Amino acid sequence: MKVLVVGGGGREHALCWAISASALCDKLYCAPGNAGIAAVAECVPVAAEDIDGQVKLAKEKDIDFVVVGPEVPLVLGLVDKLEAAGIPAFGPSAAAAALEGSKGFTKDMCAKYDIPTAAYGRFTAVAPALEFLQQQKLPIVVKADGLAAGKGVVIAESMDQAEAAVREMLSGSFGEAGASLVIEEFLNGEEASFFALVDGKTALPLASAQDHKRVGDGDTGLNTGGMGAYSPAPVVTEAMAARVMREIIEPTVAAMTDMGRPFKGVLFAGLMIDNGVPKLLEYNTRFGDPECQVLMTRLKSDLLPALMAARDGTLSHVDLRWRDETALTVVMAAKGYPGAYDKGSEIRGLDAANAMPDAHVFHAGTASKDGKILATGGRVLAVTAAGATAAEAQTKAYAAVDKIDWPGGFCRRDIGWRAIKR
Ligand code: AMP
Ligand code: GLY
């Protein structure tokens, strides 16, 4: 078969790496891809958000199956358009991607179908939002409704801060994403990510992971797209995974069908677990980045037939095998990220890093020029390794990181600390 992966980040490199190893895949394309993906797929310069361009590409190349990586094309309806053109695609319809595209939609669904989550209110005007705030305890969480690339959440420690966040979001600084907002109760506990494949009716649990959202060691500094991750997350025991499936994932799948928006694709639940009780913080409707890199490192089974079964509605026949080891990935980012950063600095030592035991470097923002690998994004590499324990995976991942010669980059040095502390 001919397969097209849409996107060009570390997540898509991991997906391409897994799909290129599938016995079913004869030819793999990735659009737009990056310098690392070019080693396993033919990259075509069409942007992930260019919906018409992606459909045109899939038709031109006579693609049999499309896998959509990022959220923006999902919310814009890429899967709907591909399916309408007769091209099978993995990922939710635009209607089902509302689980990620509108936090208010998800909160209302949780309320209606009794899915555990933080108490909340939904607002489109400043005055009622401020009035609601007066009755809340601190800290309090203010969220822009729509996609905001991880920047639409403010955890306010004071009422002044909460009010400022409400005014700013509703003033239009987040564009349409902030035209509506959610104010919700602050939840204590330990965060974890949980992934399941869904085919419209059946949900197949994948694995758990933990991300590191802050830019600095010790979870300090600004929020980012994710500076590193590992899988499994020790807080998600087998019993906890079963509970999350029963109380959160399965009721969501049933609710979406009930609302006429059957969900197909990958459900990525952001959870807060407190005293053994899981609550939903948010849904994403795609693989996480960098969580995908650690999931693919642990997956033993062929990914492609599982993704096809999710699209076809035949997941109940699928059984996936995982390595027991911990996989851990360290994101290397351009200095300055998540603020302003330079592009175009050269990265050396990638072959040496890839040659380290059980290590693999996934590329996120890279391009090759005149035989050199250059950094082209904020998050640039995801250096990944597997080990018998989180500590071993961490040692191996940093041994590979230390082979990389990139003066323009930096990384956190403590990825995995929570699992290792246990
Ligand atoms: P979200 O994009 O909704 O996952 O929010 C981004 C981050 O903000 C989460 O990963 C949490 O660390 C934090 N967060 C969001 N909602 C809450 C909440 N209700 N209570 C505590 N922390 C939260
Ligand atoms: N790493 C978090 C995300 O992909 O949203």
C-alpha cells in the first residue's frame, strides 16, 4: 500500500518510523516531513494545514491510507475531505475533533454524561465571567476555548490575575480561540497522559506516558509543547488504566456516538490523578508530541493495521503488544524556545547519537542543506532510548544527547525525575 503521513514534527517522524517498518507499507510519503523523516519516507513540501493541498497530493500519489498527525488539519476537516474523495484516513472528523478544538464542548459533554472532570463555567462575555470568579476559590484555571498551541491556559494564583486573564482572552488576543472561555476548578494531584485507539465504538488502550511541559529543570519556567516524556507512567497502574477506560474513555466513546459525532482516531486524555481518583483535564484527538516518540519505541506490534482497523471499525479484532521496558525521550530545542529563537544553526553528531545502545533520534524541526542538518524550529530533536527501568532509559537517552554537537540548542537534564524518584 501507499501511505501518506501528514505533518513534520517529532511525532510524525515516530509515526513514519513505525509505519515504514510495516509489512503492509510499500511506499511512504510524508508532507511536509523533515530531514529525519526523509530517511524513511519521501517528503513532499505541502503544509499540514493546507487542506486542499493535502487532498490533492493524496489523489496525485494514489494514496491508499492517510495518517494525520497534528490537530489543526483535523479540526479543519482534513479527514472529512479525504474520505469524501474516497481516500481512507486515520483521525477524527472535524465534528469529533471538537473534543480538542473546543474545551467548552468537552466540558459540556463531561457534565451531560457524568465523566469525572473539574467543576467549571463557560463564558463569552466579561461581566458574567467576573461575577462567576467572585464565587470561586484560588487558585483558579482560565482556559481559552479553542486551539491555542498550549498557550491558552492560565493558572491564576490571585483574583487580579484571573480577572486579567479573562479580560485578555475575551478581548480578542487569542483570536477566535478566545472568543469563548472555560473557568474551572484547580485540581491537585499527579498528571499523566493516557492514549487509546478508537474506531467509533470500540476503544483499545495503548499506553500511558508523562510529559514535562515546563521549559526548565525542576518543572520551572514557561510552558512549552513538551520538553520530554516517558512511558509507561508509574502512576497509571493496571488497575488505574482499567478505571480510566471504564470511567472516562468508554463513556466518551459512547457519548460521542450518542451526540452524532462518532469518534475515530486516537484519544489522548490528559488526566489528573489524586489519591487514586482520575479526572479528565482535557482531551487531545491525536498522538502527543513527544509522547508518540516513546509510545512507538515501546510498540512491538505493527502500527499500520491497528490504525487501519480504527478507521474501518474493526478494532475489536486487534491486540497490540508492548515492550515492558521504559522508553524516555529528551527534547532538544533551539536556545530561546519557547520565546524567540534563531533558525539555521548546524547540528552535528547525529550518527554518533543514533549509534548509542537502544537510542534513536527523532527529528522535529530540521532541514538538510548542502549535506548539513540545520535546526528550523523551536523543538528540534527528540532523543529517545529504552531501558529496563526509567533510570536506565534516562542514562541511555542522555548518553545519546551528549553525542550531539549543537551549540544553538539546549535540553532539560531531568527528564523522568518523577518516575525515578519513585
Ligand atoms: P490543558 O491544555 O487543558 O491540558 O492545560 C495545560 C496544563 O495546565 C495541564 O497540563 C495542567 O498542568 C494544567 N491544568 C489545566 N487544567 C487544570 C486544572 N483544572 N487544575 C490543575 N491544573 C490544570
Ligand atoms: N505533549 C503534549 C501534546 O502533544 O499536546
